[in-house]
Amino acid sequence: MPGKPKPSKPAPAQAPAAPRYPEVMTIEQVADYLHLHKQVVYRHVKRGNIPASRIGATIRFKKSVIDAWLEESARRSLGGAAGRGGARRSEAREKFVWE
């Protein structure tokens, strides 16, 4: 019929917006950011595997330091231990410090 409007098409589905993380993050925020359980993050902090700062009993993480640490970890894993003469993991691990 000429006077009847056409049904409109539904709007295309949009991907949900990625969460924004603050520059200084809590254990829970870092766990979410890294897609890890917070107990796993605590374990990595205790072992010195992940860069963290303590303010009294509180643990905080600087996002830019975490990002740099992830980049460096990716570079090291792509290079492999064979390129360093098979260095043991504990010898190859670096400590990141946020000052």
C-alpha cells in the first residue's frame, strides 16, 4: 500500500565498550585487566613476578608499568631461552620497580 511506512531495520549491534582502567590500579582491577583470579595476582606479587608497589599493607599497580612489563615479557618469550644459552627462568626473570 502506498501510504503505509516500511518497518525500520534494527540498528546494527555494537560491541560493548572496553572497560577503562585508571593509571593506579588495585588487585581486583589488575586481576580483571590481566584476566586472572586475584589470588593468582597475589601469588605473582609475593614471588616478585609482577611489578607492584606497597603503601603500608595496600598493594597498588601502575598501569603504564604493567603494560611495559607485559611488552617486555612478550619480547622475552618470543626470543626464547635458547637465544640466551638456555638460561633458567629464575635467572632470566627481571624485577620491575615502580618508584
